[in-house]
Amino acid sequence: MVAAVDKAKGVAAEAQRRPGVAHVLRMVQHYGSSQGNLHAGAVSYFAFLSFFPILALTFFAVGVISRVYPDLDGQVRRGVEELFPGLVGGGEGQISLDQVQDFSGIVGVLGLVGVLYTGLGFVQVLREALTATFGQALPTVSFVKVKVMDLLGLLTVGGTLLLSIVVGSGVTRFSTGLLDLLGLGEELRLVLVALGVVVALAINTVLFFVMFKQLARAAVPALSLWSGAVLGAVGFELIKQLSAQVISLTKGNPAFQAFGIALTLIVVFNYFARLTLYSASWAYTTRAAMAARPVDTVPVQGPQAPSLAQWSAAREPAAAPTLVRRAGGPFAAGGAAMLALVAVVRRFVR
């Protein structure tokens, strides 16, 4: 038994010497030390609150822009359905985009108010979470400036997400039409699927990089940020596919019919928040990022420096000896010698 335990410890120690395993351990340790689960819970809460106002406001904006670009509405629909597979669509128990779009004109202003509250709250907690993960200090600025920064961050992240939806849907549609035109649609269907995955990964990578750079302003090398963004993109794609599979398996469950959409959204947002912070921890714990950080030097312990009062007293000139002080020393010495002499004489006289 002891030999087996020692062997297991040896295998674990050998595994930790490998760069990849050591990096994963550093990532997990940093995620825990920066209170990743606590921050992920706050991000999930505000993400759930801001989902429907942002969705309504998005279709309100799309309805205005589609007057100039009519194809935008269909591309956004397909992109949102791909972004939340199984949750958004026209099926039973799904979020109907038709209803959202029908009410988008009425609740456009209300959606804007909701976004200003929940959306800015979401960006604030996400910014604070990423700032803590990257070891940065929160900026000490005024309340108005913080809200302006959060609004710019919301517009940047939201614009990047909307652009990614449009670009991804457009690339997939263009490639499908091109292959159908050439008569190769059936033969190269797997190529289309692979192309869609590659485009989605590329777009998600850009989205994570923008969040790291814009919200946290991380003082981390760009290559480290890109590596964390790639990890986040791959994980986000896996979360989307797994959530679609879970929803398809639980559609007949009565509990899912009652709480399915809300519960699934909370779970998806929580996994997304944890994935984002894990990806940030990965970027923060790369060798390049650790080498770029200043090393905390320990001061050398030496003798205690004198206080200011002692230093001032030492610099004051010594007082000149007076006549009494000059005579006092020899007089005392002479008196002591006389007493000793008297004692010796008395001893011999006896």
C-alpha cells in the first residue's frame, strides 16, 4: 500500500514537471485565489437580467437598420439561433424571436432603460471580475466616468458580438450558395460544417480578446491574451453544443417545461462566466505573462537605523568641560587614594 502511494506521488510529481500540466495547475490555483466562483456568480446574475432587454433592443436597432440593409434581419435571426441553439427558435418551449421583434418597437425605449441598468451592471461586474483575475487595481475615478467606461465597454462588446453574428451568418450563407452553384453542396457538406466551426472559433476568439483588452485593460503580453482567448473560444463552442444536446434530451420533462428556458439560461451564463475567468487565468499564468511582471524583491535585513532624535543628538557638538569638571576627576582620585592609605596604616599599627 505504501509503495503504491509513493508511486502515485512520484507520477504526480513527474506530471507537474511538464509545462502543460504545470500551466493548468497554475491556472486553477489562480482562479481559486482570485475568487473566480464568487465573481462568476455575480456575472451570471446580471447576464440573466440583461438578456431580454438586450435582445429587444437589438431587434429594435435591427429594425431601423434593415430599412437600408434588408438582409440584416434574417442574418441576425440565424446568428442568435446559432448562438443559443435549442433556446431560441420557433419550436415549443423556445424563445420566439417573432414575438420579441413584434414588441421591439414598443419596448425599444424600455429596453434601452433596462439595458442601461442591467447591461451596465453586467459590464461592471464583468470588468471587476476580469480586473481581479488579471491582478489589476480598479481605477479610482468618479462615478460618472466609471459609468461612461462601462457604457463604452458594453457598446464595444455588444458591437463585436453583433458583428460576429452577421459575419458568421454571412460567411456560412455565401459558402453554401457558392457550393450549391457549383453543384458540390452534398459532396462537401462536411467542409461547410468545418468552415462554420472555424469561423465561429475565430469570431469567439476575437470576442474574448476584446473583453480582456477593453474591460480589464490587462497588462499582459498580447500573445498570452490571444492564447486565453483561444481557450475561451473553444470552450464557448463546446458549451453551445452541449447545451443544445441537454435541451434536446430534456424537452419531454415536465420540470423542464416549467423552468426550462430560465434554468438553462442561468446555467449557460454561469458556465460562460466561469469559462471567461478561467481563460483570463490561463492568460495571466503563461510563462510570458509571469516573466513580464515585476519581481517582488525582499529587502535585506540589516542593523536598525537610528531614529531622527538620535541622529540629531549625535550631530550636536559636545559641551566644553568647565573648571569644576576638569578638577573633579583628579580630586576624586586623590581622595580615594588617601582613604586607602589610611586604611593600610591603621592595619599595620594594630
